[in-house]
Amino acid sequence: MKITALRLYHVAPRWQFLAIDTDEGITGWGEPVLEGRAETVGAAVKECESYLIGKNPMNINAIWQTLYAGGFYRGGPILMSALAGIDQALWDIKGKYLSQPVFELLGGKVRDKMKTYTWVGGDDPQDEVKQMEALLQSGWDTFKLNGCGRLKMLDSNRAINQVVARIEKIRSHFGDRVDFGLDFHGRVSAPMAKVLLKELEPYRPLFVEEPVLPEFAEYYSKLADSTSIPLAAGERTFSRFDVKSILQAGGLSILQPDISHAGGISEGVKIASLADCHNVGLAPHCPLGPIALSACLTVDFISPNAVLQEQSMGIHYNKGADLFDYVVNKEDFAITDGYIRPLTKPGLGVVIDEARVIDAARRPPHWHNPVWHHEDGGFAEW
């Protein structure tokens, strides 16, 4: 079998799908994208095309290593996101050729269902109680919300009180009927993170994500020593080599690699194993599309340390399309009481509505993340 063509589709809301065709009529699908940089990642995928055409797609390890190391410069969000989508598509081909779901090719599942959570509140958090109440009636009991909006490097007592009052309101309303993680989203400086973590402890968030920017990962262990709240991070790491030093330094309870940013399934499995070696849980980052989610679930179902899976159904970024709009087998993605079952169709288990994808790609999105500023005009982390 040989690869004959690569086809890229940039589609709403902010996703990019890759189809890899073969001379045996099998097509594999991947999701090579970096939010707000889809066209740049697409250019990186196209640069790989001349190497991939004519190759046997079954030789995933050899292809991965060549694409990663063969260009001398390696790693980083663009190249690893391009490689991630290619890797996902190759695994999809292999599973379809062998008539097996990819998790079976990787040794088989270690659990029967995977706990998921859903987003509430938006970028500038608000109305969480109302949204959570509605979702609770639909069977959800685990959520994630932004911990704060704009926060200065050294902010006021009033700003801290506003954050704490929001979270106290949620916990007092729901009691122990729900669990929720808080995403600091790198918006919080190290000095303010220490203050906020202490103030938020009584409300027992499930975790705090990106307590500080990844550039300051050396603070993870210091912050962990000062709080009982589990700390999570990793969506802005792109290989096992990025993750290695962070895990060795300690401080994280949960690692959150993105299987569409960190080299795909092949690298994701290695990252998960590395986290397991440090007694760190796995909760893959996935505010993306159905192929990315399928790839994450593949890693989850073979990883004993997988604890939670993010998914983007109804997320505030989804304008123009939602998670399953491009999926034929929607029923396979049913979420019951917050859990999803393994996708058992051959390959990644997702059947893409190719005609709809092709049509949507005629109107590519132009999504970019907001750029925030403080009232004094200075830059604010989004």
C-alpha cells in the first residue's frame, strides 16, 4: 500500500482536517491544527507531502521519526501539530486496513468507559451556575470554567474577592453534586497564583489548570507545596522532551497534552507513559474537533493513568459548527452520565461526512484568539 495524496480542509469553527489517501482506496483522517494558526500548520503539512507520497502508510514509526528529526529543526507547536495530524491519519489507515480500532493495535483498552467534562462560562466567566444547572439535568456532573478574567501581575484585594465570590457561589449552590476544574489559563502571575490558590482551597476545585504560564513551569512545584489543590498543565507542551523536565521538577498532579499538538497518538502514548512513571494523571487537552477527540480517546483507553477527557460539545468557541456536525456515526459518541464508551469502528472510530467537510472548506473560518488589555493599556494574558 502507498500514500497517493494529502487533502487539507480548513472548516468552521476553527478546525482543520487532513485526509490521507492510498492506492488501496483507504483514506485516513487526522486533525492537524493550532488554534488561530491553522493555515500555518497547513503549510507545514504540505511541506511534508513530498516525503509522504509513495510511502507505505503502515510504517508509522519510521515516518514519524523522519518527519520529526529529518529536517534538523524539530519540535514546537507548528511542526508538532502538523505531525500530529499526519500521525492520526496514518493510525486511522492502519486500523481500517486491519479492521481493528486503533486502541486494539496498541494493546487493548484498560477501562470500559472514560469520564469526560464539559465547559461553562466562556472566556470572561459568567452565568456558570445557570449553565451548570441546565447541564446537570442533562447528566453532566463535571465541568471546567475559567478561574478568572483579566488579572494584573499584582492585583487588588477587590479583584481577588471577586474571583473567590464567584467560586464560592458555585460551590454553595451545588454542594457536592458537581465537580469542577478551574483554568487559570496562564492569566495569573506567580505571586497572584499563590494567593488565589490559598483562597480557593475551601471550595475544593478538582484541579487548577495552567496556574502560571508554561514559561514559568519552575513554579509548579513551589505552588504545589503551598496548596492542597491538584495542579494541571501541559497543553502548551509539544513532545515527550518538553514534558520530561516538567515532570522531573515535580508539582503537577495532572498532565494535559494535546494529541493534535503534541505529535499525535504515537507521541501521546509515550507522554502518557512518562506521566505514569511520575504518578501523574492524564487528562488530554481537546477543545477541538471530532478527529482530535477520537485520537485523545484512543490514548485514554490504553493509558492506566487517564483520569478525565475534555471535549468541545457546545463550547463557546464553536461558532458555525459543533463537535459532531461533520460526523456520520454520532451515536458512537454518546455520552451517558458524563462517560463515553470506546469507539469500536476500525481506525480512529470516527466516520467523517466528507461531502459536508468539502462544502464547509469553501468557507474557511478566520478565527483568532482575542487580544486583551488592562485598563491602563498594558497587555493582558488571554
